[in-house]
Amino acid sequence: MNHTIDIGTVNTLRVERETDPGLFLKAANDDEVLLPNQYVTHTMHIGDLLDVFVYTDSEDRPVASTERPYAMRGEFGFFEVLDITSFGAFVNWGLPKDLFVPRTKQKTPFKIGEKRLLHVDLDEQTHRLIGVEKIQNYLSPAPKTLQPNDVVSALVFAVTPLGYKVIVNHTYEGLIYKNEVFEPIKTGDLKSAFIKLRRHDGKLDISLQRIGTSSGEDAEQIRRLLHEHHGKMPYNYKSNANDISRIFHLSKKRFKRALTALQEAGDIEIKESGIYTKE
């Protein structure tokens, strides 16, 4: 249970009382917030602990919701621009009240319908949640405690000649190299990934595959796909690398290595027309 009500995050609060507008939820310090009727269900009772997201309504009053935004305070996300005013813009972040992005927090003027990478922050003066496009202030050098193959989240925010720039765990900047991508990926995607290397500048090299993946794991992936395709697929050692990447999410080198392992184990037969599961 939360000691205080924390705007912009998920709070665990106790159902205190029922009123016409909805349920009032209380934190340990006795602060209260309304959970409007639209979020109340018949399974909620006085004394229950509920996990709710707290933000401010159109009159800047704290309000609770059982729904979750696309990104919470301290997180990054891609948001569609819905409306523009002389003092800022409003974007869709998944809640009934749109997220406001002040003009002073925008890099370039927004346009309705486009998507922008934003950091969700709490404005210290107004105590409202806002979106901020100037993201560098929110990125930190990665600590040396991070290790290769640590599992992380990677939000793709830009494409460069080298690869895909990502925000790692909503805190660090990283890069996924293009020649190491064997699955569809685009700006705005949130991927589960692995740390490959921490560079001297505190940025991270990121991989979508576990580092040091064995041929056995790749072979199992091919075996599973063969099973899904009734024991035959029109691919072999001579297949195009792009086709292998698209279908198997493997480099051609790893694909060939896994095929050899499966053939030597007597699990598959490799022909000019493709690969076949042995009965």
C-alpha cells in the first residue's frame, strides 16, 4: 500500500468509502483520490487494495483509473498528436484526458496525426503530467554493473546508417546494429532485448538475440517451424539470406550451422527443394 498518492504512477490504495461519483481510495497517510464509477466493478469492496494509475483530470484534481497509459511518469513512448494550440499540443497516451506537450518542450512544431517520441514528466510548477520531446536530459550513462545478456526493454526511436537507436529500460541510450537484425523492426517498436556491450561513453550495444546462442537453440527453432509447416519448408543452404532472416529470424551463417546439426542428428533431410523432417 502506498504511503502517499504518487501522481503519474501505479498506486496501491485501499477502498475507503463509496459515493455517488465513485469509490474514494486512501493511502497510508490518509490522502484520498476518487476512482470514478466508469472504472468501478462489482468485485471492488470497502477495505480492498486496488492497483490504480493516478493522474489529474481536466480541473487538475488527482483522479484514479484502472486503465494504464502508453507510458507512465519517467517513461518514454511514441504518441500521436491529436490537437494543436498556440501554447502547445495534445497527444493520445491511452487515457480519456490527453497528455499536454507545452510548446517550450517541443523540438520542432507538432503536426496533427504525426507520432512523436516523448518523455512523460511531472511539471513542478503546475503539478500536471506533461510530455517532453527534449529527451536527452532524461538519458543517463549506463552503469558498469550491467552485464552481457542482461534482459532489457528497447524502444526504437531512430534509424541510422549503422542501425536502430533505442532507449534501454527508459533510462539509457543504445544501438542495435542493422546487420544483426533478423526480424521486422521499425521506429516505435518496444522490444525485449539483451545487452551486448557497454561502450566507454556509457552507451550500450544491444542485441535482439541472446549473445552466444548455441546451434542447439537455433536448431530447435527450425524444428518448431518445420512442425508448424507439416514437416517441409522450401529452404536450404542455398536460400537467400533475406528470406532466411524473414522466416527464421536467423543469420544465414547460424541457419546453415543449425541445418548441419539437425542433419547430423538424423532429424531432417536436406534436398534441392527444401528441408524435410525425417519420420
